[in-house]
Amino acid sequence: MEITRQDVEKVAKLARLDVSQSETEAFAKQLSQILTHVEKLKQYNTDGVEPTATVLGQVNVFRDDVVRPSLQVDKALANAPEREADGFCVPKIIE
């Protein structure tokens, strides 16, 4: 499938993107290549193939959310350069 410069310009206008002439040509070429590849993939029979989210078979790599003791506030703030009553101060970096 061929994506034209006009197609790219139309999508850019709808998305309110400012796209230069060279970018328009590059995007048209890249999108055409992507759609050609997708068309090529459509020729393969995928009946009976389970959809996959990962090829490694990992399900959930997060640990269980278990309540456990944490640091005391005094120990956590021991190395803070400046402290407030309930935390530490961070220097302002944005004017």
C-alpha cells in the first residue's frame, strides 16, 4: 500500500503537527514500508496461534504488596541537609 505526501499532510493537519517538506516525504516512505511489511505478514496462516504479550512467558514479575516495617523517620532523614517538621527540604531549581 502506498502512502502519499498528501496522506501524511492530511494526518499531520488533523493531529495539528507542523511537519516540514523533508519530514513529509520521509514519513510517507516509512509508512508505506510499514504497510507493505504488514501486508506481507498477512499471507501467513495464524489460525490456532495464541496471541502473546511476551515471548518469555513471564506473567507478573512484581512482588506481592505486603505491609512490613520501614525506616523510622529520624533514621531516614539523618543525612538530609535541611529538615522540616515532617520531611526534608529540596532546593528550588525552577524559577
